[in-house]
Amino acid sequence: MKILVLGASGLTGSAILRALQAEGHSVSGTCRTASDPALFPFDLEEPQAIVPLLERIRPDVVVSCLRGEFTRQLEAHRLLAQFLYQHHGKLLYLSTANVFDGDLSRPHYEGDSPCSDSTYGQFKIACEALLQARLGQDLIILRPPEIWGLDCPRLHSLTQRLRAGSSLQTYENLSVNYAVDTQIAQWIVFILEHGLRGIFHVGTRDISDYTAFLERLAEGRSLPKPRFDIERNEIPRYQAVLPGRQEIPARLQISVGDVLRYLTSAPAL
Ligand SMILES: NC(=O)c1ccc[n+]([C@@H]2O[C@H](COP(=O)([O-])OP(=O)(O)OC[C@H]3O[C@@H](n4cnc5c(N)ncnc54)[C@H](OP(=O)(O)O)[C@@H]3O)[C@@H](O)[C@H]2O)c1
């Protein structure tokens, strides 16, 4: 089985590439700006350039972790789905918890219908639908909430802001769940090796208050105590995609406590 990771130089894509390689899979990846000679260059400036790339690599499975301008992403994914349909391939697509940001009244499970108010969430819903229409059962959708990693922009920015004495933006009465790069990578390996299909909400099985998580993270990394700019909201809101798929074993399920332990396991750079 030949696997191609689109966006393999990014936070999640690089973790997925490493995990698949560690399991002995034949895997290649793309980057746009990263200067990694082991990766194929691919830039959404020319979405159609995906076709010769696919014809050259001939992957059986593609994992899409791309970012970029939405219209160009849609075009590249349309061409990708067409190629995979013609070659009986499979696609694992990284969507987002934002497909539910139009209904923050409760956490969401895989069976819920997406409903988004944001341009980003609506784009991801459109891309899910476009891929689904072409690939059907051969499309696997993963919807992560906020993704964290030991080397992620979010953690670097938090560290810099706190050290500079800057305040952090937060939201009253907001509960969320989290994902980490390595968890998503392990789930993808498991999903592929066990032939699972459908939609997966990949994140912690529990939720946390948004502000409390930032406080615990800062404390765990011995950073200055955060000062917050708090957006007030009286009504409790949830931006959480909870994992409901029974096929994912307990050893791959994580809690918010596990995320904090992971993120505080290395000293702040
Ligand atoms: N991070 C989160 O909290 C989060 C949460 C939910 C869902 N997601 C989704 O998960 C996926 C991966 O997110 P991530 O945070 O891991 O992404 P990331 O770190 O920003 O990496 C994005 C990847 O896409 C490539 N890329 C960016 N712009 C491109 C362009 N114009 N043309 C071609 N390639 C381009 C990057 O290449 P270079 O690095 O070489 O430029 C990189 O390999 C995305 O689809 C995102 O929407 C992310």
C-alpha cells in the first residue's frame, strides 16, 4: 500500500508521516515552503499540479492535511477525488471541529449534522461534501478540535506572549476538547491498518474550560501566570467534537489531563 501525505511538512502531516514510516509503511509527502528534499513540492497556486504528482506517485491512499486558499483547496481536492475514484484509492481527510461552530449549545458526535457560521467551517463542510459525493465509502473524515504538539505554533506563541507579559484572549463559559499531533497520527495508522471507514471525531474524550486549560498549561510549563482578555458570555458554550466510535481502542483514547502531561513533558524553549 502506497500512502501520500499532502501537507507533510505541517504540524499534523509531519506527525502522520513519522508514525506511518515507523510502522513500516511506504509513505511519501508534500510540502510548499519547507525545504525538505525528502518531500515533493506542491503549491496550491496551481491546484491542477496535483494531477501529475498523483500520476507520478500512484498512491493507494492519500492523507490530506493541507491548508491554503479555500477555492484552490476545493479545486485540488476535486481533482484528487477524481484520481482516487478512477484508481480505486482511499482518502483520509482532515476536517475540523469548526463544522459545528454554528451550534455551540452542546458537544458533537460523529452522527450529528454539521452546522457552521464561520467561513472556515463552511469551507470544510463544502470540501467534505465534495469528497463524499465522489468517493463515498472510500472517504474517511477526521474532525479534530484545536491541535497541539510540542513543536506547534500555538505553544510557541503562548510561550512568547506570556514571557513578554502580553495578555491572552479567552472566552467565558467556553468548554472545549483538544487533540495532539501524535494522537491523530496513531489514529490514522489504526484506521488504515484495520480498514475502518466513516467519520471520526479525534480528540480528548473529556472537555475542559478554555481558560482553565491555558492556566494549567502555563503553570505546567513554568511560564508566567497568564493575564486574560476575557470575552464575556453568560450562556455555556461548547466547541467540542467527542469521539464516539467504539472501534478505536482505549489505549488510543486520551483525556485533557493526558494532553497537559504531554505538553508539559518538555521544557519551554
Ligand atoms: N491546527 C489545528 O488546530 C487544526 C484543528 C482542526 C483541523 N485542522 C486541519 O488539519 C489540517 C492540518 O493542520 P495543521 O495545523 O497541521 O497545518 P499546518 O501545520 O499549517 O500545515 C499545513 C501544511 O499544508 C502546506 N500548505 C500550506 N499552504 C499551502 C499551499 N498554499 N499550497 C500547498 N501546501 C500548503 C504546508 O506546507 P509548508 O509548511 O511547506 O508551507 C504544510 O505542509 C488542516 O487541514 C487544518 O484545517 C487543524
